[in-house]
Amino acid sequence: MSNIDFKMMSLFMKILRKKTLINQRIKESRIKEGDYVLDFACGPGIFTFPIASIVGDRGKVIAAVEFFQTDCQLPIPNNYINVALLFDCIHSFHDVHSILVEIHRVLHSDGLLSIDFHHIKKEGVMQTIEKSKLFEIVENQKNVKHLLYKPRK
């Protein structure tokens, strides 16, 4: 196999692995047709667009594709969102508690907060969420960098 062929195969495998990870995280988030999803700190939208195809015409995906500063007050009504995503971003927030308060406000009482993390230890994420007293754990799979929470009433 030539060097170029090897590099092309490696690139293809990285893309395939990334797509597999994206689909797995979406599945773990329990997003379904008709859901209203908040993709908080969505970056370039690698999860946003696949989620849009899942929620369909009856659902909605709210995401910020541009970087902007906010005081954490989202222009979203109370109890509007079925699933809120914090994917690979919680480590970069200066005031995580304010963000969690706002996500709690916009989530349905039976909604889900789905957290994916790679730059912080699971224990640190769990401690931060538990400290807020706003959410309770729904799913914590061993050796998986994904957590699922529901809002406390």
C-alpha cells in the first residue's frame, strides 16, 4: 500500500469513527421525532444537522453556530425544550452554574440534559452538576464519556 493510499484510508477511518461517535451520542441523548432540542455551544454544528433530520418538520433544533457572548439568558420560553445538549463544552464555561440554571428553566419537567465530555474527568462533571442541585442522574454508563440528567422539580 502506498503512503498516499494509507493516508487516505486513515482519513476515511477517522471520518467514519467520528460519524459513528456522533450517531452514538445522539442515540444516547434519546432524541426523537418532534423533539425541541437545544444544542448549547454547538460549534460548527456537527451534531446540529444530524439531529435536525431526526426531529423532522414537527421538531426544532435551536443552536448558535456563531460565537457570541451571552449573560446566559436564552431567548427561549420556559419549559420549551425536550433535550438540551452540552457536548464537549462544559470544560470551557466560566460560570457553569448560570448556564445550568438557564438550561433548567427552558427544559420540560420531563426533559433531558445530555452531557458529552472529553477535556474533563467524569467525576468533575458529575460533581459540578450535583452541586447545582438542579438535575438528577438518569444514565451513567461505565467507561462512556456521556451523562444523562433530568431536571429536579
